[in-house]
Amino acid sequence: MYMRLFNLYNAAQMQTNTAIALILILCSPVISFCAEGDKSAKSNPSDIARQAAEEGQLAYMLTTPDELKTLLGPADNETVRNDGGMEILELEYPDIHVMFGRMRRDSTPSTLLWINVKGRQLDIGQERQIVLRNEEDLKRIGSFWGLANVSLTNLNLRNHLQLLESMPFDSRTKWPAPDKLPDGFNPDQLLENGKNPGLGIRMLHKQGVDGQGVGIAIIDQPLLKEHIEFADRIVHYEGIDVEGVPVQMHGPPVCSIAVGKTCGVSPGASLYYFAVPMWKPENQPYCDAIDKLIKLNTDPNTTERVRVVSISTGMFPQQADFDRWKEALMKADRNGILVVTCDSAFLDYGMLARIPGRDPEKPSGYQRGRYHGRNDVLLVPAGNRTIAGHHGPDVYTYEREGGMSWAAPYLAGLAALAHQVKPEIEPKKIVELWLQTAARTDVGPIVNPVDFIEAVGKIS
């Protein structure tokens, strides 16, 4: 999940903005530029494409390759390739280059990402909201981005509960009137309830155990630093080899899960953030960040030492400088810093997803998530949760599946709570207590924050 997220994101953004578009009419007749008296326009694919874009017939995330071919005819060249979890289709005409994409795991068709005519990108609505016109348009929406920034106001969704329960959405999604939604489906309530970390975390907060006085470092992609969920928790931000790279989608969710004021496991902790190029198969940026935070811990001006690091990837063995990475882990351990990653060499843990309608404070309110294995020694909440989005300082996303990327900062947040209770607890002891206090259920061993903190408090 961790690499899938940012690989997919970068692929889908190759020449587009991340914002999702306003969709006008896809399939209206092309009479205006195919009329009998307009031979030149009819025979010029460039003019046809420009006019179709102006009239909304070429639409971001909705137009299919077959619809484009209906307008322009067969392409001179057609190539298909994989990029991360996406299948990319590129069509070439004289002076026209078009890219379509779809998630390989989805059965949805490829849809339009961008189109260049004579070297200039046409406006197909990347900066506007997608407006679905009819129920057929639902079939073009994949489950990765789902209904984020989509307007559904034109649709009657009463018979689409199964689809809605599988689709992520965000605070920008526009819904139809309540009488056009399935009975009992309340997206506003889902978005709000999903902020709760669950499993007794908020009860610990009420008892004053919220990570106050502890520093958490997150090493991830360039961050939207202004998000209201964690902006006031950032005490240090530094980029490593990411100059000129815009905000990416991966950072806000992990920050909100770790230290978010309404979503976070440890909302009282301070955040040290290092932005690195996670899309490059290199370990050096992670090692550099760990060296920097160890140095920060020795600075007399540092009042809240970093005691835990969260990195939502596990690709280290497959990347360059693996020996240096192993040295960085040993150095962190010698300095009393726990490094939480998605690498099974750290801990073979898996995901949980909330069961809609169940109590999220109890283990019985969860089921195994999308990413798990038979040998998981611990299961961590990740799916059916609300997280901070990257599209604006007050945007929140209701994430259906989540992933290992979301589980790592949850565990890092628990480690911060432990350091508040016992400041000098050793990293390996934290991991031992996670396993010893896990709730034994039919689903598997579920992380147990309340019993974990109680066990931490009993350490002499």
C-alpha cells in the first residue's frame, strides 16, 4: 500500500494537477464542427480536439478511449504500460498526444488524464469539480480516488448502497438530497465519526495521555504544512532532495493519524517532518533524515526530543544503500529512538478496517483490512477512517481501505504515548508490550492501546 499510494499518485499527476475536474457533457453530438459546410474542421483532428475540449466533450477522469476515437478516429500509435498500480494508455495522432489511466485492480475503463495538441495541454477540467450527469457515470469512477471532489447532486443513489460503502469520499464531495440517498447512509456522520482513532485512544486523551512533551518524526513526501489538523504541531520541517516538488497526497494522512488534533493517536506530541523523494529507490534520504534528527536531539534548544520515527514504506531491502540503512537503524536504537516502518523486518503487522455500525472502541468493531497476512503478529486500524487531505487546509477524506501506510503512524503515535508515561522506555520494550497486551480475537491479535499504556505505567 505504501509504495502503491505515492507511485499511483505521481503517475496520475504526470502532466495534470491533482484537483479533480468539473465534467460537462461527454457524448453530445459533434454537429457544430462536423456540419456540411465545415470541411476543414471536419478533417483536422487538432481543431476537433480543441473544440471538443471547449464544449466539455473531452472530460478529465470520465472520457474513455472509445469516445475519443469516435471523435478523432483510430490513433496512429497506441501504447500500454504499467506505472505503479496504474495501467497507462497513450494514444498519438498527428500533433496530438493523449493519456488515459485506470487502476489495474479496478474493472472501470481507462479515463482521460490529459491531452496535448501541438505541444499545448488542453483544459479538460482538471481544476474543477467532477459533476456526474447520470448513473452510467458511476461506472467510470474507480475505487482509489473514489468520489473525492465529485458532485452527485444530479443522481438518485437510493439503490447504490453497496457502491457507496466501497467508495472513499472527502469533505468536497457534493451529495444529493437525503431522500436520494440510501436509508441510513449519512456521509457527514461517517466523516465526523471516522476521525476517532478508536480502541480507547480518546479515553486515554481525557486522562491526559496524549503525547505531550514527546517528539515524533515523520519521514515522507512534501507536506501541506498548513492543514488545520496538524499545522500547530509542526516544530521542524526540512526537505531533502525535493526542491521544487509540490505538495503530495501521502503526508497529510500520516501526520493526521499520528498527531492530528481530532484524528490523531498522540495529538499532544510535537512533529518533526522530513520531506524526502519516496518515489526514488534510494535509502540515503531516510538515513540523512535520521542523522539530522539525532543531531537535533542533542541541540540544547530542543525541548521535546524525538523518541519515535514513522516511515510509511518498507522497500528498504530493494533500494540502494541498504547497508547504510541498517546502520541508521542501529544508530537510532542506540539513541533511544524507535523507528516504525512498514517493513516486516521491523514487525509483521497487518491492517484492520472498521465495521460500519459497530463500536470502534471495541475489538469486535473491526475486521481484517485489505492488507494482512496469515502470520500477522499484530493488527492495526487503518480502513474506514477519516484522514487529512492534501487539497486544502480544511479538507478531510473518508478512506475506505487505507493501507499499511496508515498503520505505521498509528503505532508511532502509541509509542509517543508510552514515552509520555515512561520517558526512558527502550524501543524494543515498546514493541514487546504491543504484542503482550494485544487483544486476542477471532480476527487475530488486535493492538490494545489501553492495556498497552497500563503495562507501560507498571514498568519499574
